[in-house]
Amino acid sequence: MSENTAVSLQITNLSCAGCAGRAERALAAVDGVKTASVNLANATGQVEAAPEVELVQLTDALKSAGYPAAESEVTLALSGMSCASCVGRVERALLAVPGVLEARVNLASESAQVRFLTGAVRAADLARTVTEAGYPARLSSGAPDEAEQASQRKADEIAALGRQVLIAAVLTLPVFLIEMGSHMIPPLHHWVAANIGMQNSYLLQFALTTLVLAGPGRQFYTKGFPALFRGAPDMNALVALGTSAAYGFSVISTFAPGLLPAGTANVYYEAAAVIVVLILTGRYLEARAKGRTGAAIRKLAGLQPKTAMVVAAGEAVETPVEEIGAGDLIRVRPGERIAVDGEIVSGSSYIDESMISGEPVPVAKAPGDELTAGTINGNSALEFRATRVGRDTVLAQIIRMVEQAQGAKLPVQGMVDRITLWFVPAVIVVAALTVLAWSLFGPAPSLPLALVAGVSVLIIACPCAMGLATPTSIMVGIGRAAQMGVLFRKGDALQRLQEVQVVALDKTGTLTEGRPALTALICAEGFTREEVLRLAGAAEAQSEHPIARAITAAAGKGLPKPEAFEAIPGYGLRAQVEGREVLVGAARLMGREGISLDGLEAEGQRLAERGETPLYAAINGQAAAVIAVADPVKPGTPAAIKAFHDQGLKVAMITGDAAATARAIAARLGIDAVKAECLPADKVTAIAELQQEHGTLAFVGDGINDAPALASADAGIAIGTGTDVAIEAADVVLVSGDLRGVVNALTVSRATMRNIRQNLGWAFGYNVLLIPVAAGVLYPFGGPLLSPALAAGAMALSSVFVLSNALRLRRLTPAIDEEQSVSPAKEAAKQEARA
């Protein structure tokens, strides 16, 4: 594994929070592992390890702990192999891919069977690896991709649980009717005694219950007892102990009642059987609910087409998208989705980029323009050259970002982990003490009552609810955020955002469009507008800054090329144009260079008070002109700032602009605090000052110079239309450039954390209140002694409640009706509705 690379593994046998904690500790104990996090809701493990750590060490650790990593298998169809040495080269290429466990290549059938760790590598990447090794490969015809395989596995799991519930229920129903019906309906008891006989009814219950426990219920024993013997009991161990106790006591009562104290023999077959039915029913409902938590990811993945028309030798051939390589020429027809990222070679059209940019209006594209996978071509055919394929496309990066954030562990989860570590052992101890207390102090017959109370304690305890409380809310919340155009790069930002008290905003490209235009140029004596604009435009042509582009655009075409160029971060630039030294930048640049501005400074001040940004140009060490540039405020900015204030937040602006310009814009927009004339390093200082004054701070920016501030803020939010550097430094990314997305991010954060608190309150409250009830503390005061069957029903419903509550987040609505912010998942939902 490469350094600082997070490896994702699908983990099996996770049934409760204790399981997730033990799997996580097993991974963390491997030498060289830096961080390890296991998510119970989606059964994934995220690991970051040193380069020397091999995947087999991680899989061995999981296997030893009893939670093996899931494996997948795929068949690749190969071409170009001519001899046995080719087979060896293909196998070596495949085995070199991290995550591949086994590769078997068949020369005769020209195929490769590859076994790999689910989640660690994609089948499409395997095909691409072999192709790059010189042997064109593709997934075998009809072979499902990862998304289809995952969906099928989930469907198979749900179907299997459904069958188990049905079989268990059919076998349990006669037992329940004979035993519980006899207690509730005296005539039925007399009928059973007269026509079947009590001993025969016990034998029938024994046979049916044995089938239930040995069939659908076998999983509790094959997983629970090994975990118990390893000293790491889990939810399965509680069920195994409880049902075994009820079943064992019943078997003795049936076949050897003389071994028990007189008057204590009784059967509890119905309790053991009903417990299995109810818990399997709970797991069935839980699996169905878990399947819905990943809906956002499935919709995102569905945006990429499975095939594209690749042009080779003048002919277009329909090709699976996993076989497309960088450099391939692709033809896309009107109305089709773009398969991979690329650059237009021929043709022009309008592209619907709403799923990426958030802008509903299609964008005109011509040769040389970039295309993004998942966007929709308009009414003209195009040919484009693939530039990024597979995991490198923007859409794939978005999906990966959401998946990683969904698997994150929030700080609040630490408390839950510490409790669940000891929860199951503590429940076993409480159950043992309950049996002992009832046996010593309970009314006659004390032994059956002790058994009922002990089994009820074991069965009613629900570590599952505690384990699912946080991760399910995170999965659904982050998925819903993606549908609203908000991508959480780091899951813990979800918790930090709800604590924010002040939102600090960069100006250019964040508050404003980032596409400024020249509004004024006032020359000093001895200089002409044409001369200054020509030299300044030539110098600024080398810069990527939006203000530079405005000056270059105003200067027009035919500009000379500078002989030398130097960008001075936070100040401006220096260039040598036609033998003259040209400086363009803020007043502080002129001050640093010792250039007197004379009357130009007053003009600059006047322009700044109008909300325009003044820059100064100097030629050969002499102040030549003040240049005014204005950047229009984004349409959604006023509404976003009002929403911040409505939520009780302070709003600050941090900018490199002149103080007068910044104050003018702040006054117009109702911004509370202004930090102006800030260099990149000054922005970090400004953030520290605002944190000291107001508390937890979120910073929103888009440029390279915002990266330090994004990293130093409590929560960094990058505008998705900004630079890659800013996005990498941020915790949250807005797909569109609209500030209203920040409001939505805050809304999702607060709603998700509220949902987590509700889940945790329920999970802990349920266990704290009902375990004592199950133990019988209310019985001496006339209260009920809970039956094991009712305890099983309560436990099953506990997990279902947590999942159902988390799924409510799917209905979360944007804080502001943001018609222009359309996210990838929102577009997927739209397409799904159309279909």
C-alpha cells in the first residue's frame, strides 16, 4: 500500500457494536497501521497504514478476530496472449494490484479468474491494469459490476433472512399455540391434555423447537459461542446463551424431570423458538432499512453510462466504459450522457452540467473545452478525447468522497465505543446475578422464575441499537447532503459544523462571481490609457487570478509577451514587458517597492468606497495609473447571509481587498465583521482572532490563497468551482458555487446531530430502563415479570426504531429553496423519476 492511502474493506460477521469495536481494534493492532475505523451500518473498515503494511496482514487480523474481510471474484476476457509466458505476465500484473488475493489465467479460454478483497479494488481497475500490461481485457459479457454485485449481495441477504423468518415462524406457530394458547385459553389446555397428552405435546414442542434452533437459529450458535469462548461475546452470544438456557431447561423437564427440584419442572420451548423468530424478523427489517441508507451512492453511480462509442479506424464501436483508456476518441450523440472526462476534439453543443455546476442553463461547448462524466450532451453530436477515466473522473471522485465520509467516525462515537466494549460482558454478569438473586430470594418455584428473568435479561439487551445509532445517521445525512450539493470530505466535519458560531467568507469567487470586469482606469500625468492598459494587460496575461483576467480582457488582443514574470503572493506581480519593468498590484505592493502614489491614492480610496477594487500600475518605478475592478455579488449571497443571521450566526468577511472596498461591500450585504488587506498568512491570523471573539468558526473560500485558512478553521468549506488546492484543504465541498450550499451544510449538520442524539437517547434509555425490568425489579412491587418472548420483541424493535429514525433524514429539505443548486445525486433522482 502506498503512504497515506486509505484502504477500504468490506467486513463480514458484524452483528453489533461490540463486533465493530473488536474488528476495529484488531485492525489497529497491526504494526504500521496509523488509523482504523469500522462502520457497523455499512460493514466497512477504513484503514490508513504505513507503506510496508501488506493487505494480508489486515485480512489475517480480521480473520483471527472472527470478522473476515469480504471477497469478490470476477472473470476477465483477455486478448493478445500467445504463449505460456503471456499467462505469467498477466498473472504477475494482476497480483501486483493491492487487494488482489488470487489470479488464475487460462490460455486456452483467454480468460482470467481474479479473487480480490471487496472494496479494496474495482473490477474495472483490474481490466485496465491488464490492458496497460499489453493484453486488452474487459469484464466477461454479462458479468455484473461492483454496484450490481453489492446490490445483489444485499438482495440475497434480505431474501435469505426472509426465508429464515418464514421457516422459523411456520415451525414456531404450533409450539406457540400449544404452550401459550393453553395458558391464555383454559379450554384449549384441556383439549390438548385430553387429545394429545401433555407429555406428547412436550415431545412435539421439542421436535419443532429443535428444528427452529438447528435450522434458522443455527447462526446464533455458530457465531455466538465461538465469540464467547474467545472472550469477546457479542449479540449472537447473548441470544445463544438465552435460548440455550430456555431450551436446555425444557429438555431436562421433558426427558429427565427427576433431576430438577420437585415442582420446578416446566418447559419453555416456545420462549426459545419465539426469540429466534422475533430476532430474525428484526434483522430482516434491519437489513431492509440498511439497504435504503446507501441510496444516495447508488444514484450517484447510476449517473455514469455503462458504454460509450469509441472511434477507432474511423468507425465508432460501442465499448464498455471500463475498457476506455485516456487518449481514446469518443463520439457522443445528442441526449446521451458523457461517459468519461475529456476534451472536445470536434463539434459544438450545449451541455447540461447541472449535476456538477449547479447551473440549470446548458453551457456552450466547442473544441478545446472540457467535458465531465455524467453530464448530458445537448442537440449536437460531439467527438472528444478521454482525459480522465475510471477512478480519476470527477464523478468517481465525488462518489469516493461521499463513501469515505459516510464511513467516518464522529467524536461522539468514542463514548459509545467505550460503553459497548463492556456492554455484552456486563449483560452476561447482570443475567447471572439475576438468576442467583431469584434462586436465593424468589418465591417458589424460584428456579423457573430465575430462568425466565435471566433469559429475559440476556435477550432484551440491545447493543445493536447503540452501535447503529451514530453510523446510520451519518450515512443517511451525508447521502442527503450530497443530494443537496454538499459533499463532506471528512465525516467529523458533520459534528463540528453544528457547533459553528461564526461563518467567515472569502470575497472573490465566494461572495462574488469571481469574474470581475474593469470599471475605471485613471492615469497619472505623462501616461496614456492605451499605454498603461497594453503593458498591464500583457503582464496580467501570465496570471490566473480573476482580476488579472479582467484587465487582460479589457486590454484586448495582440498584447506583447513579457520577457520576465514574477507573481508576488498577496501583493501583485512584476513583469518585464518591451524592456520596461511593470508592477501591478495593491497599494501595499507600491509601498513595499518604495513607489509614491501621489494623487492616485485618493482616487483609489474614492473607488474603494464605491465597492470597487483599486489596483495600481507602475512603469519603470513610477506610479502610472489606478485601475478599478468590480466583481458582481453572486445572486444567492444576500439570501445566504440573511439565513446565517436567522440561524443566530455572525458573518465575517476575510479578504485581501483594500479596507474601504471591503467595508463598502460588507455594509451593502449586512456582514458583521471585516478583516481586510489580508495576505494568505494574515487570513490564518484573522481566523484565530475571530475564533477568540466569537467561538467555533467555519471558513468558506475557493482560491489557492485560501488553503491555509481552510485548513486552520474549525470547519473549512470550499466552493466546488474553486481550485483543487482549496478543495483538498477543505472539510466540506459545495458542488456549486452558490453560498446557499453553506446554509444547507449547516442545516444537514444540525439535523444529523439531532438525529444522532435522538438515536443515542433511545438506545441508552432503552437498555437502562428495560434491563432492570427484565431482571424483575418491579415484580416485588406488583409489576410484571417480562417473558423472554416479549423481551425478544422489544430488542428487535429497538434496532428497527434507530434505523427508521435515521431514514427520516432522507426527507430533509434545503433551508433555502435553491433552484440553481443541483447536485449529482439530485440529478440522479430526477432521472429516476423521469424513468
